[in-house]
Amino acid sequence: MGSDAVTTVQLDERAYRTELEGGPLVLSEEVPGVRSVAVGVWFRWGASHDAPEHMGASHLLEHMTFKGTERRSAREIALEIEGIGGSLDAYTSREHTACHARVLDEHLPIAIDVLTDIGFRPLLRDSDLEVERNVILEEIAGVEDTPEELVFDLHARALWGDHPYGGPVLGTSETVRAISRDDLMTLWRTAYRPGLSVVAAAGRVQHEDLLELVERHFPPGRGRAEAPLVPEPTAVTREEQRFGRSSAQAHICVGSPTFRRSDPRRYAAILVSTALGGGMSSRLFQRIREELGLAYTVYTFQSFYMRGGLSGIYVATRSDMADRAVDEVRSELGQLAGTGLAPEELRAVKSQTKGQVVLSLESTSARLQRLAGVALYDEPYLTLDDVCSRIDAVTMEEVAGLCHQYYAPEQQVIVRLGPEGGRG
């Protein structure tokens, strides 16, 4: 890159962050006792930045970068990492696109070389586009044939409407067919820039070595850049929508919009969601599955974005049981909105959540995602003790207010997918 590090900050005993002039933010965390390193490159551009007529373009571009570069064929990209026993993957979310690898520490230079080759030197050939477009169309068809996946897309549309958060990350068959090579080239030049990127690594890695590799392999930067902010989500109509589908079960999502990732109430929301449907001991699992036998699968889910968030419940049940399952979900939500969590329940879910956080960080991949999130969302780095302290600091009053505001049955958007629209 031909640039010097502007600032390097020590985040924790073995974690560092460096901002490079005109280039990426670079973060690393050394994890003692492992021989591997998880490393990734993120771009601050995702599905919510796609134009409505080109919905799915960010995801298609992510696929196309793997079809060949100036130095490697598609097969050589795969062999370069798999041939040394590593793994290589990528994903597109609503707000980011990422490519990441996991390799032995001695192979970190190879991983960085491959990741930057994919991101900054893709060929994006017309011939590859037609092949990969068909792959994406098959992926979309797969979702449409999988009701337990499709119902989440339908619920997002019902919840967010025409807002960018409401569209499927994959796009639609119509929008994917409309994307040209010129569209992808324009998107690549706009989104895949050093100034929009984050590099993170966790495992057996030295920060100085990572910086040297980034300096060597990244192209020259043109200054720090920011992706355009998506608009604020607007109010939604609380309603129930039903979609007919030939299937053995009714698939149901119940949820409401909440708040953005930066909201300090996020910790309280995580605790409430865990208590409601975050495991076998949760309220919904115990009531709907263990006591009533209405479903095999029932759980809560949450997402926090730059401009908004959501909290929801998924349940799959036979169509003749769907009405009762929805009634029971509403009943549990009503109790939660009315009384919040009991003191002993809040204590228990705090202990559960802290344990889950600590256990998850035994994975280098989880530590990698945590590091990247700090940079992508411009958040302060929190040590493990800091995170646990924030969990412990959540009060009964905070939980009660949140439950009343977001979990009342009348606040929910309900989507049913199944025989006769998921009706009993």
C-alpha cells in the first residue's frame, strides 16, 4: 500500500487495532494455545445498499469474485486454501460483504494473498456471469422450496415494507436477471475499496506480521470512505399475513421492529429474547413444546442493524395446530409485556448469557467476527469482563420497560406460511 500506520491502539492484553492511511482498519487478537488463525476481509457494503431494481447485486458480486482473478482460476482459488488444509468462505449480509479463511498460522501469508486477490483483482467476465447467475437463481429457488427459510423473507417484507431491510439478500429472480456485467463492475469499483474495508485476524497471529501482509497485498487506498446510510425505517402496520404453500407444517414468524445496534438497551433485549425462546429452559420451549406438544421447533431470533432492529419468534407446527400455537405465543408475549421477568429469572438468564459469551470465545472464528463487528459498527472494544459487566448491569426496570414497549401481542407482525395460509 505504500502507506504508514496512522494509529495503533492496544484494545486488550493481546488485541490491537490499526488505522492505515487511506486503507483498511486492521484488527488482531492473539489467542494462546492454538495453531490456527481465522482471518477475513470485510467491505462496508451489503444488500441494503443495492438499488431496488438490482436487488441481490451485492450477493451476486460476492459470488463472482470467486470465479477467477488476474492470477488464479476459480479452481486455483479453492485449491490454494484447501490444499493446505484450510477453509475459505464468504457471505453477504444486509450491511456488509465478507470473505474469510481459516488456516494454520504458518499459512497466514497465503490466506491474505488469496483474500486480497479475490477482493481486488476479480475478472468479472461475462461468461462467468451467466453461469453464476444460474447458480443464484437455483439458490433463490431453493429458498422458495424451503418454507422454514422463505417465511423469514416474507416476515422481513411484512415488517420493513419497501425499506432496504425488507428485501431478500439474494434478490429476486427478476432483479438478478436484470444485473449486467457493467452493473457489477460499477458496484465493485464503488464498494470494494481499501477505504471501505476491515481486516481482522484471530488466533496464532502477531499484529505486526498482519500489518506487514496487509501493506504488501492491499492496493493503494484513496482515503477513508463511508457507505451511504440507508434511510430510517418507517412505522409498520401491525397485521397478520398468510401465504398458502403445500407443506406438512405451518411455518410462523411473530415479531416487531426494535432498535439499532448502538442502542444501549441491546443487552436487555438479548436477555429478554434468551429468556423467552433462547434454549430448552426458555418460556416458549417449555410451554409450547414440553407442556403442550404443539411444535418440535420454537425459538426466538434477533437482528440489530445500523438503522434499526427486530425481535421475533419462529414456530413450526402442523396446520391444524397453528391457531393454538399462535394463541399460546400471544399469551406468553402478553405475560412478558405485563410483568417482564421475575428477579430469579433475570438472574438465571444473565448467568446463561454470560456463559454462552465465554464459551463462544473459545472459537477463533467467533473472536474474528467479534473483532470485525467492533470496526464495522464503530463500537468501542469491550473486554470479556466489560461485556459481563454490561450484562450484569441490566435492571428489572429496564427489562420491564423494554418488554412493555416491544413485546405486547398487539405490537407484533405475524406471518404464516403453509397449507391454506397456515390456518387450522
